[in-house]
Amino acid sequence: MSEARVPPANLDYQEARRWSRFLKRFLRSRNVMAGAVVLGAVIIMVLLAAQISPYEPTQQFRRHRLQAPNAEFLLGTDNLGRDILTRILYGGRVSLQVGIVSVAIGATLGTLLGLIAGYIGGWTDVLIMRFIDMMLAFPGILLALVIIAVLGRNLQNVMIAVGLSSIPVYTRVVRGSTLSVKQFDFIVAAGALGASSGRIMARHILPNVLAPIIVVATNGVAGAIISGAALSFLGLGQQPPDPEWGLMLNEGRDYIRAAAWVTTYPGLAIMITVLSINLLGDGLRDILDPRLKL
Amino acid sequence: MSKYLAGRLLQTVPTVFLVTVAVFLMLHLTPGDPAEVFLGDKRSSPELLEKVREDMGLNRPLHVQYLSYMGNALRGDLGRSLQTNVPVMEQILNRLPWTIELAAAALMIAAFIGISVGIIAALNHNTIADTLAMALALVGISMPVYWSSLLLILLFAVQLRVLPAIGQGGIERLILPATALALVSAGSLARMVRSSMLEVLNQDFVLTARAKGISERLVVIRHVLRNALIPVVTILGLMLGNMLSGAVITETIFARLGIGQKYVEAVLQKDFTMVQGTTLFIALMYVFVNIVVDIVYAFIDPRIRYV
């Protein structure tokens, strides 16, 4: 009965309480915090690359080729005498950018298709889902490779390719959640009050399917970083001499016997970044999982 | 059963149709005239271009071109490579065994590691063993295949010198690439097996089995595992897809002349017929594997009867 006396204007208050509950669980989870701290450090270092890196990313020290890590070159140099630490810092910008932009592309388009398929239903749903099935027939990185083959190889196309190939995950998740949300009375009420389909999807359904989207998108950034670096590794993304983690791994491959650090450190950079994002994503899933709370 | 089977097959028809259309359109979606793409860097006079267009049948309406492409494909003719002029199908079939060998070995390694780690974690729920197993699984998931490949080469070929770094043929050249390819899948498999087992362990029939007084070993083997591993079968099928696309990278690193390595080469060389043919082949193979997995799934789990 006490709830009944809470004035309706208190929506903000409830919202704030939900946030504080979220924050509390967020701060209490050791994994999430570890992931957030490491990822935060990576982002700060990469953003400050120009300020904190000792050299220029394409600067060649011809007398210092393939030097093991030392005081002058903290992580050593590559076959052209370029500082590995500097290249990792600058290369990280590219990798993180690929991760974020591709997820933005995939999540936006995928969510849109999922909302439409789930809410409109009928033939629209069938058509969209058959299209998604078709995309799923190209497993893993294959779809991205096909798109690169069509569009041509460069970094921008890598982001488009990785983004487009992640559409199916979002569409499936959002469609599923939409199907269950649209049964609720407030959606039916909004429709009865004359709200348009677009408005209902944007204002009423989307906020209620955001949690799974956030979870999938977080882990999606990790996956996009891996795929983006894979494409550059294969020579289809970032082109030399500019640095990128996957490209650096590939460039160091030939020297793995004599100078393992050329490959080890960029690989470590990818793994640490991906690991921290995955920790964060797993934690967010545990907190936001709609089956547990919401 | 037959009804379920028919439904499942029917569901595949539009997918296969759309896949073939998409692959067919690939050549037409690339910027520029397909005939120019075909001629590549060679100086092309208008006459030559026109002749190529005529030869390729590009002057015909699109749907006629599609039908003739599919008609040829059904007879096993995927055209000729732009680079080598060798029939695309011949190159695919030459290289297929190496990729299948790699994917099969990787799948077995992933299943072995993933299932055992998952079982150990579930049976020791909330102990150090569980935490450790899940930490390992997370590291596995976060390791890109190119990174684990290079690490394995560094450790076993460069440092310990016990296994060859590159090449194909013989089990000793298969171990490293297959393990590298398996690690990511092993990680996610371990997580799935664990959560699936935990779910089953909480069911009433497990309680009943325990109450009857049979040994914990038997409870786990007869009642828990049999039920917990059913969903894992589906996952293994999906993983084969990851293996096929992961082979693109492992084969490149380990210099194995499989389909994946050829694929990357073709994309780099703009060998469009090769890319087109290989894409179609892999996609259809993957669709086929998924059907088989679904059918197997329905067989081993009699509760599944949806259409």
C-alpha cells in the first residue's frame, strides 16, 4: 500500500535508484572492476599516444634494427628499427577505433532489423530473418572477407565489413526480446492510444531491450578488435607503414626466431585489451541479465 | 521424425537460394565492370572488353546469367581461376583434404579440452578448481588464433624444437595448427559444458538418483553427463564453422595449402572467380553441416520435436 502513495512524479527517483543499484553491483564485482580498470588504462594510454610515446610511430632508427628491449627502446625495435612501444600505443588507436566503429555499425543496423522483425512480425519478420539466416551461412570471419573482397582492402572497409558481419547477433537478440516485451500491457496501451509503430518501437520497446544489447555490444567490441586485427594481419586492413596490432604481428612473424619481442608485445596488447573487455562484458551480463533483474 | 526432417530441410531452401544469389551478385557488386575486373591490369581496348563481355555472357539479363551460373555450379563447374586458369572446383578439391584434416583435429582437441575442463569446473563448483578452470577458459576465449599460433610456434618450434613450425603432412605438422585453432573453441565450450552441467545437477531426477543411493560417479556418468552434453552437440556443429573460417588464419601462418590459405590468396590477388567459388562452397558446406547437426540433435534428444 505504501507504494500507492508515492506520487507518479517520482519516476526520476526510481530511475536513480535503479542506477545506484546497478552501480553498487558494478563496484562490488571484482571481475568487472578489474576489467574496467585495465581497459581504462589501455584507453588512456592509447589516447595519450602522442604525448607519452618516446618516438614517432614510423620513425626508423637504422642502426638499431631488431634490438631487444633495453633502456632506450623499452619494448625493443622491429626489423626497420622502429620503436615497438610507440607503435603499440599508436596501433592501439586503430584497433580500438575498429572495435568501437564496427560495433556501432553492427549494433545500430542489427537492432533496427530486430525491432522491426519482432514488432511488425508477419512477412516482414520472415523476410528479415531469412536474410539473417543467409548471413549466418558465412561463418566467422568469412563474411567480413567476402565484404572486403567486394569493397577493396583498406581500414575503412575493415570497419564496415566487421560491422556488417556482426548484424545477425544483434538482430536475433533484439528480435527475441522484442517478442516478449510487446506482450506487455503498456505496449498494447500505447498502441490503443494511437502511437505510431515507429514511436512505440523507439520510445517503449527499445529502452526495454537495451540491457541485452549492451551486453552483446560489450563483448562485441572484443570480437571486433580480434577480427579487425585478423584482417590487418592477413594484409587486408591497415597498410604499412602505419602501425596496427594485427599488422605488427604479421610484420614480426618472419623474425620470430631471432627477435620474438617484435611479435610478442603487440600480441600481448591485443590479449590484455580483449581480456579486459571480456571481463567487463561477462560482469555486465551477470548484472544486467534480464532474467535475474530489471 | 520424418515430419521434423522435412520441415528442417524445407527451412533451408530459402537460405541456400539467398546464399547463391548473394555469391553470384558478388562479382556484380564490386566497383567497376566485371569484364574490367576480369581483365585486371591488362590494358583493355573497347573491342577486347566487348569480347570478354560476350564470352562471359555479361550482355545477357541478370537472371539468365544467374541461372547459367547455378546450372554450371550444379554440374560442379565453378569457372576458372583468373590467375591460374585452373578450374576453381579442381583447386578446391585439391586443397579440401588438408582443411578437413585440420578442422577435424581441432574439433577433437577442442571437444576433449573443453568438455573435461567444463566437467571438472562443474563438479567442483565454487572451489579454486572451478575459478581456475573458468579463468583459463576466459584466457582461451580472449586469445586470437593468430596470437596463439605464434605463441605455439615460439614455444614448441623455436624454444623446445620438438615440432616443426610450418608445412603439412604427418601428425607432427598437424598438432600445432590444430591446437591453436582449438583453443578459442575449447574456452567457450568449457563454459557451456559447465553451465549446462550445473543446470542438470540441480534437477529433481539427480536428487532422486542420489537418494536411491547409487554412487556419485554413476550419478554423474549416467544421469548428469548424458543430459548435460546434449546441447553441446549443437555447439560443436556451430564450432565447425568457426574452425573453417579460423583455418583461413592458421593455414596462412603455418603455410598449409588448404582452402583457407587459398581463399586469402585469392582475395589479395583479386581472383574473383576463385573467391566466388570458394565462398559458395564453404557456405553450402556449412549449411549442410548445420542440417546434419540438427538431425543428430533430434535423434539423441527425443524431447526435440519442433518444426
